[in-house]
Amino acid sequence: MNTTTRVNPTPSGQARAFVRDYLDKTREFSRNANLYVLHVIGMDMIHGSFTVLFNLYLLALGFDLRFIGLRLMIGFIASAVTAMPAGLVSDRIGRKASFILGDGIGAVIALIMISSRDETILLVGPALVAFFNNLHHTSEAAFMMENSKGSERVHLFSVSTSFRTISSMAGALIAGLVPLMFIDDIGKVDAYRYATYAGLSLWFISLVPALMLKSEEAEEHPEQGPAVETSSVKRTGGIRSLLVDIHHPRRIAYFVLTSAFISLAAGTVVPLLNVAYHEGPVHAGEGALGGIFAGGELGVALASLAVPLLAARMLKVDAIAITRLLSLPFVLALGFIPLFIGEGAFLVALVGLSHVGRSTIFRMTMPLDDAFNMEVLEPRERATSTGIEIAVGASVAAGAIYVGSSLMASGDFMTPFIIMAAGYLVSTAIYWKVFRPLESSLRTGDKSGIEPVAEVVNAD
């Protein structure tokens, strides 16, 4: 009598199967998906450089921390004011044209700012950048959602996030290494500028694959082709068209609320992280800063590759909530470690590890967040939802950056991290409470779980 023993796959076998499946999915990417990945590789190089250097560049020019805070606050306020107009422009000229123009003109403005010592230009620049960033952000996710296959979407968002963070990591390394190599010969200001120029050159090159992208009909709603959408926008026009296109106001309201708490948390600290590490009790030099920020981007890049595995094993909302909660100890560590460890290489190393932990764990599920947000909204309300989130989030962040910069200017580098942790915690609790029943109901096709938490079904 023959018996067959069923052997469960070992962890290493499961890992190999996951890698094979992952590679198979990426090989099936459409032409648009591959071009988009190439685009983000070059586009995010400059973000890594700017994150490390631009505030230090302003300090090297003789501006103080309050000026830096004012400049950042202007940018956030302008982002709030221009978010809805950017969404309208996106509807008028199309998603592809919008995010390409946002990228291209944003790069030109960045080039002008890093080459200038003029206070007026440095204060006006963030307002201009805000509009073109909004034009880019309100369009890019919606464009790729509507011009990619459902079967490749999670992997596409995951791979693109991984590559863009690797690109940002390279920019951070350039920002740290170039000043170290040339600062003694040409001075801080010029060394910071040349490091930023290197990132900007790749930003311009990244526009080439973006221009080659083809705009196609949204796969989930083939009856709503581009011509139908355009004519509808032209017929209703202005703010009225935005209101007509909103089919899920409650979902959008909760997306806005949770992102507002994240903006409060991030705005207090993130725009000034380089200043906090450089001017605060850590006293990290340019090389250390480059390594810290590059390590954070590398961690996100590697972790993002595991996002499809999380999506296959659990609900997207569960994965997002768990990772955000796990990042909280690292946020608090950044605020409290300097109280117990004296200044030196050991402190820099611990802060660097905490930074990498926070960046990696909190940001790794952003592709899932993008995918979930886009999936539960109709194609014609996606850019509108993003625009509203940006407007509200930027308004909150403007106040947060004022608080954060004021605290740091007074020598308090701990309280901003406590505010950051609290904002993350509240946002995560609301997000999980509202959207977990929604995702469960949508997966099972049972709408009974939607009404009491996030939706009035008849209002959809």
C-alpha cells in the first residue's frame, strides 16, 4: 500500500517561491509600468540631495533657523492654497501633462533657489514649488492607477517606491560626500550647490521616459474613456465639477482626517530633521548626515520590496496600521536618546539607527496606502481626493512647522518628536478603526460592514 506524505514548504522554499513570483510579476510589467519605474529613478535623486543639504545651505548663507521655518511655512501654506487649483488644472490638461509639467518646472525652480542668495527668491521659491508639486502629486498616482493593469498594480507601486528610495538614497550620499571632498577648497556654499546640481541633472533626464508614457483608458471603468471625462469637466467646470465627481464623500473625509494627523506629526519634525541632527545635541556632520539619510532611504527601498508579501498575507489596512505603530518606538528614541548618551560617534550611530528604523517601518507600506486609497475611490474622484488631502495636510503642516522650528530655535529638540509620535498614533487608530471594516466588506462583497463605520451605502 503506497502512502503519500505531504510536505509543507520550508521557510527558505517559501522565500524562493516568493522571489520567483515577484520576478515573474515584474517581467509582466507593461510598457507604461517600465517607463514609469525609469522615470522615478531619476526624479527622486534631487529629493535626497535637498533633504540633506538645502537647510544647511541656508545656514551657511547666514540665515537662522527661524528664517528656515518661515520659508517652510510659506511653502506649506502655498501648498494648501494651490492644491485645489492644481487639481482643476490636472482635470483640464490631463494627468500625464500635469505630472510632467510639475516635475520639469519644479526642477527649474529648484535650480534657481540653490543658485541664489537673495532673500526674496528664497521666500517666493517655496510658494512656486508648492503649486507645481501639487500639480505633480494630484496627477501621478491617478495616472498610474488608470494606466496600469490590476494584476501588476501592487507590484508596480512597490517596485517604483523601492527604486525611488534607492535614487533618493544616492542623492543623500552625494549630498554627504561631495561637501566632504570639496568643502575645504571651495567653501560650504559652493560645495552644497555642486552636490545639488548633480541630483538636478538626473531629475531633468528622468523627464524623457515620462514623456514616452502613453495615456490609456482606465481598466476598471472602460465605459469612462478620456473623451467622456474631459467633456464632463468642461460642461460642469470649476469647483462644481469637483463636487459632481465626488461619489464617496465619507471615505474622502476620513482619508483627509488621517492624513491631517500625519501632516501634524511629520510637519513638526521631518522638514527640519537635517537641522535637528546637525544643530541639535547630536551635532552630526555633513558626511554623517548623508549616511543617516541614505540609510533611511535604503531601508525603505529594501522593505518596499516585501510589500506584495504583506498584501498577500493580510489586509492592506492591517499592514499599514501595524507598521505605523511599530515605528513609534523609533520616533521616541530620536527625541530621548540624546538625554542619556553624551555627544560623540556612539550617539550619532544610535540616532542613525533610530532614523533608519523610523523611515523604514513607517514608510514601507506607503505603496499599499496609495493602492488602497485609489482602489476604493472612483477614477474621476481620485485626483480630487488627493488635492483635498494635500490642501488640508499642508495647512496643518504649516502650523506644525512653525511650532517645530520655534521649539528647536529655543533649544528644545525633544518635544517635536513627542508631538510626532502622538500624531502618528492618533492617525493610525482612526485609519484602522474606519477602513478595516470597509476593506473586509469590499473583499467579501458584503456591504453590511460599511455603513456603521465609514459609509452610508445609499450615499455612494
